[in-house]
Amino acid sequence: MRGCIYNAELIETLDSENLQFTTEPEAAAIYCMEILRECYEFPIGKSFLLVDCGGGTVDLTTRRLLKGNKLGEITERTGGFCGSAYVDKEFIKYIKNIVGSSAIKLLQENHYSQFQYMVQEFCRLVKTIFTGDSEKFRTFELDFSELCPAIKQYIRGNQRDHLEDCDWIIDLDFYAVKAMFDPVISQIINLISYQLHNVNDCAAIYLVGGFSESKYLQTRIRSVFNYVPHILVPKDPLTAVARGAVQYGLDMRTIKTRVLKYSYGVKVAFNWEPGDPPERRTKKGRIFKFHQLATRGTIGFFFFIMNSYFTLLIFQQKYIYIYIFIFNSHSVIHFLKIVEVNQEFSEVFVPFTKKQTTRAYRIYVTRKTSGKYCDEEGMKFLGELRIESPNTSLGVERPVLFSLRFGKMEIDATAIDHTTDQVYKTTFKLELEDSDSSL
């Protein structure tokens, strides 16, 4: 996406900080935070669950309100394909049982506009006004002659005889419509239950997105989760994401912590040692391993090991405490450094050999909490930052400061060659959703 925007000449440089990203659940959470704080005097330290019920997917994120109008993410984001469009699919399945699958298929292929009109009328006259109250429900008459007359030519046998006897009209009663909603809403309830299982102090559930306007969905959620103090829907849930995105753009410091959905690391060459797999030994006596920089699900700490450095990052409120232990054969040296959240995490590296002219930092990700090798199952290559060092006169004394930052919606990888002061930089998407295909 960044590349497309750069090619369209909307930003001057590819790594321009004038372009920033956020996710829909995060934007909606920012919008909801403002309402909770202003209208409900939501206390600092309490958490709320944001449920973004869209057309195709439902996405959930649990946030904690922090000091200074900041939000912290406290669980992994989850989601599922159970948006309002899946109620439409249940409606189509119901119609197939009456007219036959082949009739629906032919209608879609040859008269798609009529098929769409039938679904749209169902949404307008049935789905959007369904409350789950049988006493207030009025049976809807679906007239094929009026909504999609072309379907008649594709219906055969007993199904045709039955519809002719009914003048091509079928009734959608309360229980038929309820059965279209129930499997979809059950999935949403399961997703909410999973999130709440990992949170002890959820004080509110906030429903946003178009599907959250469904009175039946609201009723079911309030019934199942009646122990949550507040279950809320904003006046215009469709605009919650857009409004929150604008607020994020005005103050990107609002998001203080995030929970990673992937573990991140780099491919590092080590000297092969006895006990390492013999088949992984290279001709030069080395072995390549996955060295983890950040762990999936991390909120409180990052830790990584690179070359002779062991680094532990501990997050506590405003600061990150970094303990760096430098190991050698004779001694252990340790010191403490304090940095603010969102500063870069840096290490100094030297070439593996005296004649090495190219250094490549190959970054890999995995859904597992740890990994050993970059070609094992579940590992995916994210990208590479390559550094050229043609002057080898200093041998291995050619330090490079390598930085990796998980600050916002992107990962910034930066390398500064201390011998030439040349800066190398690249950006990768920080995956927070279940979208493996984008990696």
C-alpha cells in the first residue's frame, strides 16, 4: 500500500512519516475510548472489549484505558467470518432448499441483477428490522414473480409444482428468519467468550460496525453477557472507524501498547557446534538459525539474542528498561538503560568475516511463540535489509548500528554504517490481523 501511494506521488519519499496506518478495530477503539471517558466516567485501568461487526468479518480487540488518554492492548486480536453477509448466505441457502441449487446457480450466472435485487429486498425488508421478538414479527411474503421472475424458467419437478400452487409466493416466518441469524450470531458470541476468558476486569463491551445495528444481535449479546457492566452501541456505529481514524491521525500517541500476533526474528549464521544437526552444517562450518527479536503475544517484554549480546527489554508504564548483558570468555558486563516507549531498539554488529562485503538482515515471522530454523513449518520470510560494505580494509572492525522498531502499524528497519555514515532503511507491514496471505 505504501508503495502504491508513493507511485501515485501522494508522498515525496517511500519512507515518509506523513503516511501512517491503523487498523479498523484500533480506530474504533480510540473513538469508543472518548465516549467511555466523557459519558460514563470510565476509570483509568479498566478494560473494554471492542467488537467490530462488519459485513464480512467480525474483529475483536480488548483495550485498557491508561493515563493521559492512552490505550493499551491486553489480548491478541481475534476475528472470524461471521459478519452480516453471512446472514444473507443463510437466506440464499434457505431459498435453495425451496427452488433447488441449480436454479439459484443459473439465476446468478444469467440474471445476476435479479438475484442481487432479491437479496437486497430481503436485507431491506427483513434482515435490518428483525428484532428477535416473535410477537412483533410480521411474516414476509417473497414473490418470485415480482423480485426475480427469471428464476421460474430454471425450476423443475415437484419444486415447480409446489410454487405454482402458491402463485410463486413463499412465506418467511419468524422461525425461518431466526434460523438465518442464529448460526452467525453464535459464532460472534463464541468470539466474545474467548476474549472475555482472557480478561478478568472487562467493564464494557462496545459494538460497532454495520451489523451491530441489528437489534437481535444486541439482544443476544446482552442476554449472554449480562454480567458485563456496560454493553454499548454508539449512535452511528458505521462511522466509528472513520471517526477514530481521524482522532488517531490527530494524536498518534493514543496507542501505547499492542499485542503482536507473530513472533519476529532474523536469520543469523553461527559456527556449527557438536550437537547441531549435521545436515544443516554448511561447507564453511556454519549453521543458520532463527534468532527471535519479539515474541507473539508480548505486552510486557521483548527479548532477543544476537551474536554475543543478550538483551532484555522490560516495559513498565512510561519507560522500557533495557538490560544488556555482553558475554565473552572471561567476564560478564551488564548495564541499565532507560528509554521511552516507541524509541528504536538498536544493536551494533560487525561482519562475520574480514572480507565480507554484503550484509543482509533477513527478517522472518511465525505464528508460534518461538522458532529454531527459518525453513521450519510456519516460518515466513517478511523482508530483507541489505547493506553493502565494499571497503574491507578494516576487516571485522566495521560496525553497523541495526535498529528494529515496532512502533506503529509498520516495522521500521534501519542500519547505519559507522565507517561511511550511510543510512539504509526499509519498512514492513506490522501484521496485527489474521491475514497470512499478505506476508
